[in-house]
Amino acid sequence: MSKTQNQNTEDQPRSILLKDILVNVENTENEFYANHSQITLSTDEMILDFYKITPDPGRDMPHTKHIARFTLPITHGKGLATAIANVIACYEEQTGTTLPNRREKEHTDKIIIWK
């Protein structure tokens, strides 16, 4: 191969597929269980906070523990919401069930995914 041909190949952007990257993911075993989440937005970030809320016998208020916080670019939020909605729709279709939506509708909601 000539030097010119080699340079052209090296100058071209490389394309890396996500499926190729995910093959060698290091397992950090940071799995967790959360039964409540809260989303906060800033001008350029989406913050997802996850909580575990459990009954606390003898107290009027349940015990709440903050489990994890994920901060991601706001541009990824819409893609994440779409991916989650698609996974749930596929699950419901495959199992023939309709999962309950426990989130109360708010007057500020712009879209309705499930009725």
C-alpha cells in the first residue's frame, strides 16, 4: 500500500458501534432497588434521584433512603424516556399484561404515554 493510500485511511473518522463496546463492559456490581424516583432539570443536565421508601413501624412517616443519583446531559433524556417506554411496551405485548401507571397525572404534563 502506498503512503498516500495509508494516509487517507488514517485520516477518515473511525466508526465504533455501541454493540462492540458493550461486549467488554466491566461488571462493577452496583445494582440497586428503588421504588421512588425524582427528576430535576437544569439548563443542560437531567438529574435522576432514586430512593427506597419503606414502612417504619412506630412512626407516622416511612423510612426513606437515597440510593443513587445519575446526572446526564439533557439531550439524552428524551432518548432515555423513549427507550424506557419502548421496553415497557414490548414487555406488555409479550406478556399480554398492562402494567399500572402509579404516577399521578399533573396539569403541567405535555405528553401522555399511557392512559
